[in-house]
Amino acid sequence: MCGIVGYVGNRDAANIIISGLRRLEYRGYDSAGVALSPEGENTLKVVKRAGKIVNLEAGVQKELPTSEEPYAGLGIGHTRWATHGQPTEENAHPHLSQNGQFAVVHNGIIDNYAGLKEKLIADGYTFKSETDTEVIAHLIEACYDGDLRGAVARAVETLEGTYGICVISSLHPKLMIAARKGSPIVIGVCKGETIVASDVSAIVSHTDQVIFMDDGDILTATPDTLDITSLKNVPVSRPPTTIDWDLGEIEKGGYEHFMLKEIYEQPVALANATRGRLVPKEGSVKLSGMQMDAYEMARIDRVSIAACGTSLYAGMVGKNFFEEFASIPTEIQQAAEFRDRNPIVLRDTCMLAISQSGETADTLAAVREATRKGATVLGVCNVVGSTIARETGRGVYLHAGPEIGVASTKAFTCQVSVMAMMAIAMGRTRRLSEHAGQAMVEELARIPELAQRVIDRNDEIKAMAEKYASKNDFFYIGRGYMFPAALEGALKLKEISYIHAEGYHAAELKHGPIALLCDDVPVVAAAPMIPGREKTIANMQECRARKSPVVAIATEGDSEIKTHADDVIWVPDCMEFVSPIPVVVAEQLFAYHVARARGCEIDQPRNLAKSVTVE
Ligand code: AGP
């Protein structure tokens, strides 16, 4: 996620901002920049660089004069996690207004930026970047009438979506404005200066007194004053909080591991994955990144999915979507296998390359082979501007924010959500009715809540995980939508706890694997209230007949299932097509707590890399 740092005071703003941005590096980013208001000059100095902060530091040293006195006591800085536009210097923040008198840094996604941009262009504004943020800079200039706070308030009132912004102007050399809606901004309360940041880790080395801004708040800060009001300029009281975290913890937002933080982020990540993309009234979706109109979509006669690992299992869920909701024959292939077997790619084959990192070599090789064979290739990636995203040239980004834990969590659930939307888009050019589409769109709007309800059961799942943490072999079983969920649950356990865990189709057990069952081999059975539940219950009985303990993942209120399981992890009721999401969130927490009970290194498990860039 992007990082913001702003400073107004009498110390060296550049130094404070850059060291603050370093504290935010863990959040993942692909470019960085600062805007400074040099002492005694009515200008803004902007230095931006693609890549890491070390590039920005070199740029600042090169472009700023060296002197004993601070170059600037006012400035804003940003580390960008690209959401709109490639990770380039032009797209890096801060962004300047047309007249160069206003600079803004922004976290969040502006849903209506395209319409605002069109209007600003019609009003004579020119854009240098592909970002939604640059719209805000021009809006502030357009709204400015001498009062910077008022201009920012009027500008953000036209925005739809989420923002956490910090603004400075060459017209107000010791004034900093910040505003938030949906994207955190924290204020560091200090004597003679004010620091703002997107999270506490950039502030805690300066003060332990912080104020967490609320949605709709706007901050006006000078070196000696700090006022928070509503957008309508009504003062609001925000008492400071004392921070007692140590820095190491703060970078994980207080979570013990990035993996747990990212599991807990899923409600927000899932909301971002669908933000601005659902069209309830038409029972459809808006996925402009596919660059495909209805005519082209209606002519797809086969979908071919290539991916690896967790992304492959998400693709298996997606296969059900494209066949069930768009009536399109869909094949799913491990990417290396797809690439090596001289695949049959027909004229109207649409290939989906699913990859969180967008750098997985096997998946990239499959993209290149499919492209050589003339397929239409779309990327389903999380990292904007990644190699797969660039080489496919079109597709749908997850908007899940950086995933740092090696074990993929929020990427899986967001991949499932994105493919459901793609299937709705294709389905609505075929037999998927408006009514059916509306039901699916409404359910997709509900998935953040579904994920949250599982997360709220964390303590129950933790207790259960600790009960089974000493086992050294597990089976995960499921049918239909639950088969890929079983595979993903087994992978999660394997890769972070080093326990031998196998995912199997529930019907497959009796064709061999059942020979391994005994009291030392627990079976996790994914059996929510969807088609296949009864037969999975029969499989659970087969397992228990061989003394294997059974942990069922079942729908809240399913009292019958308790009689067929030793333990039950409850998940909320939902439509079949989204059922893998709450089930896999439960499996993520189960695996996390087993690994934690075994004292494993969870964020960087042995032998694993976050992105496998070798074939
Ligand atoms: C999942 O927890 C693993 N880290 C791994 O299987 C991963 O999903 C796989 O390497 C694919 O990565 P990608 O999504 O970045 O292409």
C-alpha cells in the first residue's frame, strides 16, 4: 500500500520525510517522491524517482543545494504502490497542479477520476501522468480562492472512492493540509512541528502522541498550530492517543506476522477488488481493463487458465464460474504444463494468466506461448506494471495492496472475486440474465462481510489449530467448489507449518489415499451448505470409521454436521459461487495458528520465495 509522510516545522523536511518513507518501505512500493517548499522562496521543488527510496535519496542529493540550514521546513513525500498507471517517475507522487503552485500525495482509489479528468481537460487542464491523483491537484487549483483549506475541502467533496491526502502550496510556505476518507492518515503531535503519515511507523520515532484522523476530517497545520475540522469547517475534537508499540511491531500494524495482517486485511482488500466495478442495476460489472466490448466477449469460445500454486487453485474456482455462468468451456492448466505440452489454442481462445506477483516465470512462459499461438491473453495480477501485466497489456488488477507474506492469502480471495466478475461480464453477453447477474453482484458486494465473520472467529480457530498442531499428516477434502478450496487449504498448511498435507477430491479418497487414514491423520472436510455436502458427509463417516479425526468446515447453524465431525469451524451461509472465500479464510487462519504453535518462521518459510522467477 502507498506511504505518505508530511512535515511542517523548523527542521529539515526532506530528511524527516525520507526517513519516514523508509519506515513505510515494508508496505511495498514501486516509486517514491518528495515536494518541498524551500525557505524564503515562493516555489515548490519536486524530486521523484521510479524504484526504491535509495534512488530518491540520490535524486535529492543531486538536485538540492547542500547547506547547513534546512533547505525546507515544509514538505510532503510518498511511496507509491501503483494502482492506476505504470510505476514510472511521471506517475510517482507528489503530483503538481497545472500552475505548479499546489502539490498533493494520495493513498486510495478515486472511482470517478475519469469523469473528473475529462471535465478538467475540457476546462484546459493538461495531464502529465496516468494517475487518478493528478486530478486532485488540478481540482485544488480550480477551487483555490486564497484559502488553501477551503480549496482542498471543496476539491475532495467532488471525489468518489477513497483518499488519504496531504497538500502543500507555494502560496502558503508554512501551511500543510491533510484530509482522509477511507485511507488512514495519522498526525504526530509535536512541539513546534507537525508530522502526518499513512501509518504510525513513520511518526513513532518523533513522538508517542498521535491523532488518528476520521473520514471527513481535514487538518490544517502550521509549526505552532494544529486544527481539525469537518469539510464544512466545523471544528472536531480528536484527542491524542499514546502509542506504546515498538517499531518492529508497528511495521506489521501491530500484527505478529505479515501473513496474519494480510488475512485480516481481506475485508478491505475484497472491497477494493470490487470497488467501482459492480453495476447492480444492470446485474453486471465494469471491467475496463479487459479492453473487451460485448461483441468480442460474446465470441470467446474457450477460456484457458494458466497459473501456479495458490493462483492455480483460484483458477480452478474460476473454471467453475466461466462454465456455470458464461457457458464457456474452460480448461485449467499448471502454467509450466500448459507451456510445455504444445497447447491447442483455437482462434477464439481467451487465456487468463493468474499471478499475484505478475512475475512467475512458468506463468509468463505460458503467456508468451499462448500469445505466439494467437490467443487473446488477459492478466489477473496484483502488482501493477508487473511483467505479466505489461506483456498481456490488458486484464483486471486485484487492487489487494502489496502481499508481503510468502504464503498467499488476500490474493487468493481477490482472484476469486475478480474472476467471478469476469464471468459475470462474459455471462451477460450470453445466457446470464439480468436478475441472476443482480443476485451475483449483490453477493459479491457482501464478500467483505463474509470474510470478516470468519476472521471474527479467530480465537475459536486458534484453539482448534493448537489442538491439532502436533499432527504430522493431514488430508483436506472437498467436492465441486470445495475441491480447489481443499487443495488451497492443504497448500497453506504445508508451506508454513512444514506438515505433510494433501488436498483430495472427497470422492477420490476411497481410490487409494484412504489407506493412509488412522487416528494420527486428521481430515479437514470442507462441507458448507452447498451441493455436494451430503456426499462429503458420507466421506467424513468413512474417515471416522478409520479413526481419523475430522475437522469440518461447515455453515453456521448446520447442527447435523456436528454429529459427523470431531470439531467444526463455522463459516457464514452464502451463495455457492462465493463459498470458497469464507472457507479458505478459515483454512488460512487454521494453517497460521498451527504454524505459530509449532514455532515456524511464518512470513518467510524455508525454501520458499514470494515470487518464483525461475522456470
Ligand atoms: C502460495 O501461498 C505460494 N506462495 C505460491 O504457490 C504462489 O501462489 C505461486 O508461486 C504463484 O505465485 P503468483 O501468484 O505470484 O504467480
